Amino acid sequence: QKEVEQDPGPLSVPEGAIVSLNCTYSNSAFQYFMWYRQYSRKGPELLMYTYSSGNKEDGRFTAQVDKSSKYISLFIRDSQPSDSATYLCAMTGNNDMRFGAGTRLTVKP
Amino acid sequence: DTEVTQTPKHLVMGMTNKKSLKCEQHMGHRAMYWYKQKAKKPPELMFVYSYEKLSINESVPSRFSPECPNSSLLNLHLHALQPEDSALYLCASSFAQGSGNTIYFGEGSWLTVV
């Protein structure tokens, strides 16, 4: 079993849709959770950073962490074609950091 | 815009060449990283420097040689690379090494070995 599982997609949605991206993990030591957005041929850009369980909202983006289920989510409201990218979850704890495989998202106009 | 700057953005080198990738950050971060990323894969950690000392070497072949001249700069020296080393090389930094410290990536250097 991989430490972090993320569906690679591809995921295609129409403009304006609500997008849900998810990761599951097995290491209960993970306490810090991040979502990165990576455009084609560019470096990952930090989108959201959360500590422990709970929700965090930033504009159209909401990150959720459920440590009891070892499950994290990123929601994108009113999705735009400019949101088309690969979204990587990442998590750290006990001096270990792991990335998910990344989900490729396409938002169609 | 990212505050981690990498040069060059693209590099093509032969298997006998010696080249270097450079990275610079001015955020006062004391941990700097090199990652390698192949297409459709997540970044893979190569090296970590903490306070200018090599902290982690993830069993990377010796044809990759990191160097941290000061707290703002990180180099990756390349020599006798193989075609399978072609990838996106990402530099990153964080306030300190360890959990809870957010890692910020540069735009990457695309390396092609011919």
C-alpha cells in the first residue's frame, strides 16, 4: 500500500463546476497537509496549507482534512479554464514528507 | 510568482559534458532542496541542505553533486549523465527542515541528456 494515494485522473469538468480532489494516506504521523498546483512544464505552486483536522478556505479554494479517516480534500468552486493543471497533495509529519501522484484536471470552457 | 529562482530554465547536455544548475532564494530560508520530477510523476527528493550542510542524500548517484555556497544559493553539478536522467529538476526551500515547514518550489530546470 502506498503511503499517499491520489487518483491521477484525468478529470475533465465544464467551466463553473465544483471540483473535488482527494487523497488518502496511511501514516498517522502526518500532521501538515498541502495542496500544490502544477501547470505544464512549471514547478509546483503552493495553493493551500492546513494543520491537523479541519477546513480552510481561500477564495474559490477550500481544503479539508479528516485525520480520523486519513482523508484530505481540495474543493474548487466556480472552476475556470485557468484552473486546468495537475494538483498534488503533500503531507509531512515526523520529518517525513510524501506527495500524492497528482490529479490532472481540465476545465473546459 | 515564486521566490525561488532557478537557472537555466532549459539545458541540453551530452553524456560527457559537465554543467551546473543554479538556485537562489532570498526569503531567509535555511533549508534548501533538490527534487527530480519525471513526466506524470510526483517530485522525488534528491538532497536536503540545512543551514548550509548536507542533511539528506537520498542515495543519488555520484554523477549528481550538490553544493550550497551560502544560505541563499544552491547548485547541482552534473557530470557524465545518462539519458534517463532527463527530467525536470526542482529547487525548493523552507524556513527550516522538518515537519510543519512549508516547502516552496522554483519553476524548475528542464534537463535533456543526449
